Amino acid sequence: RELTLQLRPRMLDDLGLRPALEWQTKLLQHQTGIQIELELSLPEHRLAAELETTVFRMVQEALTNVARHSGAKAAVVTVTADEQALQVEIADRGRGFDAKSALARRNSLGLAGLVERVRLAGGELEVFSAVGQGTRLHAEFPLRVPEPALIS
């Protein structure tokens, strides 16, 4: 039950992405001691349920990776949306890693899972990291479905 709650908290369904992310970051901050700054600029209306779940799980996985691997004392989570796209960024100033080789090896299940999860939701994920330089994950999800072209 606790595992299910952590993977998809009821508040995500009931209240939406903002309260779920606020809860998740406070919980991880309490569990790990890492200071997490959460910056949200979301529309008043709810996003698609699948997208909210994807963003929630992405933030959760990324912050878990920060706690396990980075050695960072702080992280910043930024989630912003406009009419065109939703952007999600998680950054730390931890020990970093060689992102290019980690993605090429495909043996990093957490990182590979993040990439796959974002792609399945129609988004793109970029991983910026270098040894000693920290890590930044940036995902962008289109919010508007392109209008079909008119056939003359």
C-alpha cells in the first residue's frame, strides 16, 4: 500500500500535480535532508492525467537519483507551462557523471527509465551532466496537438 501511494499518490488524482509535487518534495526533503526548492508555474486547469503522472514520476525518480548518487545538499525542481508546452527541470550541483556514456551504455535503469517514460508521454528529455559539474534534466512536453493540415 505504501509503495502504491508513493508511486501514484491519491492526491495526484484528487488535487492535481501542484499539491502532489509539493507533498513529494517535502517528503523527500524530510527523508534525505536535501534542500529541495520547488518552482511551479502551472495553468489553473488540470493537465491530462497521464501527463501529470509522468511528471510526478519523473520528479520522484530524478530526486531519488540526486539522493542516491549526487552527493548534493540541494536540488531545484522547476515545472512551468504555457499554451504550447510543459517544461520540467531538475538540477543539482552534485558530483555529476558522464551523461553521454551513461546513456550509451543503457545499463542505467533509472536514467533509461526516465528517458523512456518521457518519450512515451510524447516529450523529449535532455540530460546535462559532467563529472564534478552536477546534473540537470530537462524535459519538454507539447501541450497543443498540431492542427491537421487542410486538404484543398
